[in-house]
Amino acid sequence: MIKYVLQRILYMFFVFMIIMFMSFVLIRMLPLPALAPNDPHTEILEIRREALGYNKPYLEQFWIFIKGIVTKWDWGTSEKLYIGRDVWSVFMEKLPATMIVNLYSILWTIPVGIALGVWAALKKNTWVDYTISTLTMVVISVPSFVYAFIIQYLLCFKLRWFPFVMKAGTDYFSWAMFKSIIPPILALSFGVIAGFCRTTRAELTEVLTSEFMLLARTKGLTKTQATVRHALRNCFVVVVPGIFGEFIGIIGGSLIIENIFSIPGVGGLTLAAITNLDYNIFMLSTCFYTAIGLAAGLVVDISYGFIDPRIRMGSKK
Amino acid sequence: MSTMKKLLAVLLALAMIVAMAAACNNGDSGTTTGPNSTGGGEGTTPPATEPAGPTYTITEFDPNAKYTYNDWTTSIAGSWNVHNYQSENSNEIFQYLVDSFYTFAFNDELHPMKDPTRTPFDGYVIIPSMASGMPVDVTAEVAAEHPDWVPEGATSGYAWAIPMREDLYFDTGYHITANSYVEGMKRILDQRLQNYRSTDVYKNTYGIVGAEDYFFQGQENFQSFTDMGTTYEEYIANGGSVDDVFMDIGEFWGIETAEGKTYESITSEVEIRDPAVPEGADEDYVSTKYLWDNYLGPDSVSGYYQAGYVNQYAGTVKSYPADVNYDDVVGFYAKDEYTLVEVFKASCADFTLFYNAIQDSLILVEPDVYDSCIKQNADGTWSSTYMTSKETSPSYGPFSMTEYQTDKLVHYSRNESWYGYHDDVNNVYKDPEDGNVYRLYQTTDIDLQKLDGVATAKNMFLSGELIGYGLQAADMAEYQHSERVFDTPAPTVFFSLLTGNKDGLDAREAAEGFDTTKEDIQTILCPSFRKAFAVSFDRQAYCDETSPSLTPAFGIFGRTIIYDPETAAYYRDTDVAKQALCDFYSIDVSKYASLDEAVDSITGFDPAAAKELYTAAFQESLAAGYITDADNDGKCDQTINIKYAVSNTSINDATQLRLDWYDASLVEATKGTPFEDKVHVVGECVGNTTGEEFADAIKAGTCDLCLAGWNGSAMDPYNLLQAYTWDSYSYAAEWYHPKQDMLTLTLNGETVTMSVYDWAECVNGNDVTVDGKTYNYGTNNADQETRMLILAGIEGKLLQTFTYIPFANNGGKSLLSWKVYYVTDEYNAVMGRGGIAYMKYNYSDAEWADFCAEQINANGKLTY
């Protein structure tokens, strides 16, 4: 197992470096915005571009970039969006807001989604199942920003239960902050709940009809015991990767939800970096998400072994 | 008697109580005795700080009340370093943290204009702010000490001494003196930092003498002919040598020489690897001389010479001496502790001096904080975190930054160390309503938060959480008649930019896939078609239907363009400007009671004339062979699909609305003509661009139409002419040649004919020689009436190109919260309505919260 993990980490590193290099070259290949003729600032921008090595070969530029990270953990300085600021500090400053909103969201969406899925599966082909399944389809079909606008209009404007936007500041665990992020949490939650509900229902419905479930019942287990001990564990082989996927989403953020509720997160950072050709921010966010994605993939693979003991990682047989 | 004594005692006691109350009173009804109201005024020198003799009392605002200005924006800048900022968003952040030597103030009894007929708050004056008096011309003195700093023989206009107040401080406690500005100048010109705004200091027309030499010391600097505002041919014609011409190989090839230079002489025979050519193929190694002789130069063997290309990639290189001493070179120094001397590259005075030359707020920084923010990056470059956070943003303006969260919020509170809160001379005004004298800035706090959508902003505004809300088209029905709606005009005119690039249109028709039997595009070139197009659109309807912020436009210059900054007079309000429009739109002024009535009758929309012109255009196009009428039915066989350049990767709803409107207008206008249902507008996405690629498509003729406009030069329409007459700026450079378009004007009894280009040059202060006589109608050589005649003449000529078809004046309509009010409702292009400095409050924050709660409980929202 350990050997398998180490091997995967080594592969991860190679894949990470390849993605990093490809991203670096591709973003640098994008043509720089034309500088306005006769604008006096054109001269200084040309000088700056020259100093930043934009005319140097890509390999040389990449080497300087890597050297900065390895020797000083220097991810570079923002040249467009946050001029002069260290991009790592900008990224880290914005990450908590995204994480806190998404974390609160999944903390209640996963249990609720799974619970609804279990309930629908257990009540298969009853009005409960039909209601949950229909609502699930409806909710999944509507993008989260639609809920965001409805929630903001109803709960914030008409009923005045919550502030319109996320509270400023970094007191992420204060009551005032929590109250201010309830609307985005709700907006993010509906789709996730529906997703987990649908997956759980589908998997559990299938498992519940398996022969080993019949065996469990004939051995004398109650329906609840059989469902919890055997059926749920089996269907989690499919559900758990989805949970890990949601955790990756915690860090990724949602561009639209963040905009609507004025959440100072990382949702639109990568897009803004590409639009403005802020190379260092783009590279940091790309590398960050690549690393998280690769690590999550490894964690998901390993988790299979814990959920279903029949699955063995790295086994040659 | 005892009763009298008792009464006297009671009266005395009452009097003492009243006196004590008055002495202790710090409420909003309190007053402070002020000095003589002699401050400011054009050309006057106000007393330094404490002139004797109070003649008015200042009504103080309640010091215990909090007045918060809640603003919002769609984007909060991530950096607002005054030395390095690149966008208006940054200016939005630092504007409250800085101040200037001189400032604009509404004219009132305390700050009167020279013209006695002006009524309070209908104009503005320039008054000292951080300066203690008006600048003193020290050109002669400086010329004697530094003869190389001013042109030989010059005795005025180049060097100015600015007396400074002595009570200036940063909120860090740093005391500001003349030397502080010198330190700021050294830092903005710090070669390591390559500050974006350094060019404003060394390169502008009114740049500081010697700043360029200090900035580039020990370096060589390549400048293309385009950057220099000239051409290769002009350079050679003016005595320039080919030996001094270099090619920008860094831009051209993306490479540098073995010595690390990105430019190479066009006479150099050193062979350079051309990365675009495979190794071993012909011309894989070429010298710049070879390239110039064979391809680029005017006498190239291939004949490929293109002036625009050469001017972009060729230029000259200047070498700067190394190890220069700041004091010996830069004309920006402290004469004494509180007197700063600035020596400019060009002569300036009055408005030009205050508005264009003195860029003090750009220069001053808190040196200790600034130096602590500089660091060297891994790639060897240097950068600064100055003014990127609350901690690194020292203020010497009216507010201090007390909170900043990236992409979320900025909060400001009063900067108590700002001199203005204790200045009884310049930072006061007489309220036109109640006649009391108040200090500027009743606002105690400013909250600027980032909001993405107008829907959120609108709901927050209606909940009392924002001070203003810009109305959208959908809001007009509900709010357009509200007493809280304010119209804010902008100087920009949006025009329908119609291509005239024949080569581009020919190329499109010749391209594979273009079926000339079914389609045509060259008809756009026909003069009658262009005229017909211009009168096919009901501009008023467009503005009403699409955006409440727009109003119909009929001229090249907008309604708030000021031609005389000294008097704040609008060009569009002048008779010559009105007459120019009447002439262009063929309005017979004699049929109207006045010129005003005549110009008011212009709509720019004439369906009958359009139909006649389309019919004439049909004949022109047939004659030119652009279109056919094979069956002689008097109808065009081809469809003309006019491509509208969309600056995006997809067409959004707003753009589609515009396209549909254009198309429907043309369909209606061509009904009953040979082009009936044959002229349409279709969207063509040219990519999601931040530049002007959409306009480039029109220039090149790959697209035919777009809505465009020029920003800036709101107080200098003469300067704005360059946007139309300089090839490097002009959208129409490929088909409209201002140097060949002649214009005859009669000025002061003399009839003069010269090209539009030359008129534009000489009205901007450049010498132009015609038939051996030199003309210069610059600001120092001609009166405003003469200059305006030239401006109106050029405007008429530009309109006649039917390339710039005026469409709409930019502007905005917004709702203002009940919480505040403007001291004047009249909009002034320079002062606006006074901004935060003059803003008054109906409610303090606490009172406002109560008011909102009451209103919302009753109505569900605030009503406007």
C-alpha cells in the first residue's frame, strides 16, 4: 500500500510538472495586448515587458519561474490585477472566503442529500420517492445563480432576514459573518443536495435488491440493520468520490455565486488572470488546482480500500 | 427693589447659562468665527493661513454625528500606488488619500469669479489648497542659475515657485515640506521600479526638465517613430540621418542581439536568426540592413514599403549619461523648506499650469513607508507594495484608509491630521440655500464596496444601504420623474463609425465564398449611400429604448466639452458650434426665430431624404459596377449585409438589441427604394478584447460598422482633434486624409486656406506655414472666438466624411438617496455637483437607520 502511494505521488509529481510547463507556455504564447501608439505610457510598458523577460525564450522564462518557487517560495508578483503584490499572499487572502462558504454548504448538503436519497430509495415507487425524484430533477435543471437571485430577492430584500452580501472582514466564525453567508450557502446547496440525493437513491435502490441483502434479512437482521450495515456501505463506493469531488469544489469556488453575494473569494481569479494576462496569478491558481485535483484523485483511490475491503490498491493479483 | 435685584439676578444667571451653553456648544448649530473672505479667485493670492479680521462665521457640523457615504463599484483596484497605477479604478481608491497644491472650488461670495455677472455656483475658481498662495513665475531667476533648463531668451512661463503651507502632514505623522516632493520625484523616477506614471513626469508636454535624463541615466532608449509622434519620412526630411535609425527587433522578431539589445541599426550587417524561417532555408539569417534594403525601406527592392509598418518598428536610440546628480539635472527642487520650484519643458500659465503641468498628487509619497515596500523579485525586477493595503497607504488627504479587503471593501474615515478641517479660508463655502458658511466635507466616513450586479445594488439602494443608484432602461418608467433623479452628462459622443476602406471591402468581395451576384458591400463607399445611412436613424428613439444614460448627439464634440477652462464655457453652447450643425444638417436658420430654435430642430433623422439618397446611391453603385440590376426592375440584385463589429466572443442581449434596432431602422428607411429589404446589419464577433480591435476591424474594412467614441480632453477640444487628424489615432486613416482635405476660413478679415490637418496643428499651437506665411492659433496666439471658428470649421469637415456619424451623447441618470443632497442641482463639467466635498446630509447615520426602518415597515422599501 505504502509503495503504491509513493509510486502514485511520484507519478503525480511528473504529471504536475508537465501540466505546469504546458500551462506556462500556453499562457505566455497568448499575444500581449497592443500598446497604444502615441500614448506616453507605451514606452514604460515596453521597458517593463522587456525587464520581465517577455522576449526571452519560454524555457528560460520557465526556469526563472521554477527557480523562484523552489529557492524562495516566490510565486512572483502581480503585474496587472494587483500590481506589486505577491501573488501567493493575494491567493491565500482570498481562499478562506471561498472555503468557508463552500464548507458550510457541504456540511449540511451531504447529510441532507444522502438522507433524502436513502429515504427515496427505501420508499421506492411511493409518493415520497416520486416527490423527491421530481424535485431533484427540477432542482438539478436550474443553475445555482437562479436560486441566488431568488434567495437574495426574497430573503434579503423582501423579508430582510439576511444582509444582501457577505459581511466584510475576516471574522469567518462570527455570528454576523455566518448570518451574512447563509444566502450563498443556500444558493450553493440546492444543486448539491439534489445531486447526492439522486446518486444515493440510484445506488441504494440497486443494492437493496441484491441477493446479499435478502441473505442478510433471512439471517435475521432487521431492515434498518441490513440497510445501514450492508446496503449503505456498498452504495458509498460511488457516493464517497462525489464527496471528495465536492471538497475540491470548496477550494474552486463559484464565480457567479461569489459575484452575486460579493464574496471576496478565488472564484473568478483564474479567469481574470487569463483575461488580463496576469501570468503569475494564472500560474499559481493553475498549479494550486492541479495539485489539489491530483491529490484528491489519490485520496479517492485510497478511500475505496477503506470503504470496500475487497478493493486492494496496488495489488498485482 | 429686592424684586428688581431678584429679577436682575435671574436675568444675569440666565445670561450666564446662555453664555456657558454657547461656549460649550459643539452641536450642529454651533458657529466658528472665520477670517476675511479673501481666499482664492483667479490670479489672486490669498493670505497664507491666518489673515486678520473675521467677517463671517462658520457653521460647524455636529462633531458627534457620523455621516457615512455608502458607495459601490463593480471592481475594486488591487493596487493604487500613485507612482504606478494604470486604471481609473485605482484613482477611485486613492482620490481621498491625496491632495494637491491647487484645487477647484465653486464660485461663491468667498471665492468669486472675475466676471461679476456670474452667479454663485454657476462656475468655478482655482484656489490654493496645499499651497499657501498662487505660483510665482521664477523663469528669469532659474534661467540665470541653470541656463540649460529653459530655452534661450525665455523669461517667463517655464519655471514656477509654489509656496506651501506649513501645516501639512501624512496621517503617519510625517511632516510634508518642499523636500518631501523632491524625495517623491526621486522615487517616481527610480530606474529600478520602472513606474508607470514616471512617463507623466518625464515625457509629457509639460514634463519636468531633466527628469528623462535622470530616469534613463546610463541607458539607451529606443523610441519608434510612432512613439515620437512623427514618421520616418518626416524624420529624414527634418535632417535626421539613416545611420541613426534603428529597428525594433525585440518587437519585430521577439529576439535580442548577442549584447542583449532589442534594437539594431538599419545599417547593421550583423546577421540575425529569423525565428519564423526554418533553419537552412533562404533568409534564415538576415541582417537589418538586408531587411531594410529589400523589404522595409522606402526604396526597398521588393517595393513592399508601408509607412505605418516602418513607423511602428523603426525609430531612434538615445544614449543617456550615467551617474547623473539629481540636483544638477532635474528641474524640481526645494528653494527653501516651504517653497517648491518646478521647471517645465514647455511654457505654461493659468489653467494649463494648474491642470496639466503641476502633477503634485502623482509625486508625493511617504518616503519611509515607500522604501519599506520595495523588493526585488526572483526574476530580477523590482516591485513595490506601496499603496496596496491599508498599512501601506499613508494619507495626506481628507480621509484615511481604515479598512481594505481585497475585492470586497474599502473604508475611509476622516483624516484628522488633514489641514483642511482646520482651514477657515479655502475649505469653506457659502451655502446658496441658507446663506451660511460651512466647511467642506460633512462626510465623516466613506464605505466603498464591490457589488457585481445592478439588481443587488438597486435593492440595497431601496433599502437605504447605498447613496446612489444608476438607472437602467427598465427603471425609467418607475423613476424617471422622481425628484431624486439627477442627469450627469459626459463629454464623450458615441458615433456610428462607418468604414470607407475601399481596399478592405474589395478584398472581402474578392475572397472565396463571397458571391457577388447575391451580395455586395462596396456600395457603402458611395457618397449618397453614406449620407442616406446617416439620416436613417431616429436617435431619440434609440436613446429612449436602449439606455436612459444616452441623449441624441449631432456633432463630433459632446455637450460638456469646455472650450475655455477659465470660464467653464461649453463649446456646444456657442453660436459657431450651433451654426456648424445647422450648416451640416442643412437647416435654414432664417426660418427660425433664433439660432437656438434652429439647432433645437435638428433630429438627424429624415426618412424622406434617406429614401431619395438611397435611390441616388443605387444609380451611383450601378455606375461604379458594384451592384447589378439584371432584370431592370429598378431594384438592386444584391443584398448589402453591413457587418457590425462586436467586441466579444458572442453577441449579448444588449448588443443584439442594438443590432436589431440598426437593422429595423435600415429596413424601414429603404422601403420603396431600390434597396428595399436589401440593406441589413449583422453582428460579427471580433473577439473578447480589452483594446480597440473592434475599431481596427473598421479601419481595415474587415467589418463595416460599430459604435465608438473618444474619451478625454473634456476641457481641450483642440487637443481632441488629434484623434481625427493624426493617422496614428484616426479610425479613418486609410480613407480620409486630413492633409489633403482643404478648408477655407475667414479669420479676422483674412481668408486662409490650408488642410484640415494643418488647421488642427496650428490651433494646437504649432507653427504652420502656408504660402510663405506662418500661422499659429494656439492658446497664447489667438483669442477663443478665432480658435472656435477653426474648431467649428474642422468639425464640419469631419462630419462631411460620413465616417463619424454622431449618434448619442454619453451620460448617466441616477437616483440620489434621501440621506444626502447636493448644494447645487446644476451640473458643472468640472465640479460635477460638488462631489463628496460639498455633499450635505439630511440625516446622520443613526437618524437614517431610524428613517429607513420606519419607511420600510410602512412601504416595504424606500420610495423615490
